[in-house]
Amino acid sequence: MTLIKPTRSVNWTKDRIAALSTPEVRQLRANAERLNDPEIMERCDAVLGERPRAGGSGTESRSGAPRPRKKKTPEKGGTA
């Protein structure tokens, strides 16, 4: 009895992967790694390597640590 590797119903070309959002490409790569599919992993890595690294909400510094928030100070002055 021989085992046959199941075929994928989706043909993941580099162009198709590039059309996905960055989180979707990362998820696809994680799935490909879990399923031991190095070709799709390489395509995902190529697409992610071509994308700019800057992005996100800007709440983190380059080190990955959150930026400290400015403290709000109460207004000085008399009563209204």
C-alpha cells in the first residue's frame, strides 16, 4: 500500500499570495509550515520580504516595546 500525498485544492502562486494582506500571508506561511510545504513557505517569505516593514498603528517603537504615553496634566488656573 502506498501513501499518496493529498493534493491541495488551491494553487498558491506568488501573485496570488501577494494579493493577500500581510496577516493573511503570515497565516498562510504558518499553515504551510505546519503542513510541511516548503514551496509555499518560500513564496510567502519572498512576498513578505518585498513588503515594507513600517506600518501598524505606530504605537510601538523599533525595539517592539510600546511607546510611553504622555501624562495628562490637569489644567492650572481658577475655578470657572
